[in-house]
Amino acid sequence: MGTVVEQIGPEFEKAKETVAEETNKLQEALHRMMLAAVGTVGLMQDELEHLVNKAVERGEIAEKEARKTVHDVTEKRKGAEKEVDKRFEDILAKLNIPTKSDIDALNDKIAELAKKVEALNN
């Protein structure tokens, strides 16, 4: 008849793989959304730099003021990227989606428990 571990092992492995695949799909989708947001901010910064450079060329603003404006926008963009990262982590937590390290830790615990069950069966 086999041990409990031998009986549920294949089903457990299949379920574990399915959960990991679905989690990875959701994480990938959220990651793409985050990259799109960061990319949009980057494009906006590029456009601002272009406009500021044109204004400097036309003599509408001083170069020192232009550099300060671009620097300020760059700092705000960095802050926005950090905020997007934090929100991404918050979304994963709210959706109760485990991280890869969470799944790896659970796999280690399951392997340890399986060994203990096997030892008890012997």
C-alpha cells in the first residue's frame, strides 16, 4: 500500500507545481504593469529634458535653472520608482500571493516533514 508520503507525493507535487505556475503568472503580469508605469515616467522625463533643452537654446530659461529642473524631476522619478516597488509588494501581500522565497521555505519544510513521516513509518 505504501507510506502516506508515497501515496500523496505525486498529487502533492502536481498541486505544488500548479500553484507555483499560477503565482508566477500573476507576479509576471504585475511586474509588467510596474515596468509600464516606470517606463511611462521615464518617457515623461525624457520629454521634459528635451523641452528644457529647447528652452535653454531659445534663451527662455538659464542653463543653471534648466539643470535644477531636470535634477528635481530625476529625484521625483526615483521616488516614484520606489513607490511603485512598494505598491507592487503591497499588492502581492494584499492578494496573499507568496513570494518565491516563501514558496522555497515551504518546500523545505514539507521535505523535512516528509522525511520525519517516512522515519515514523519505518
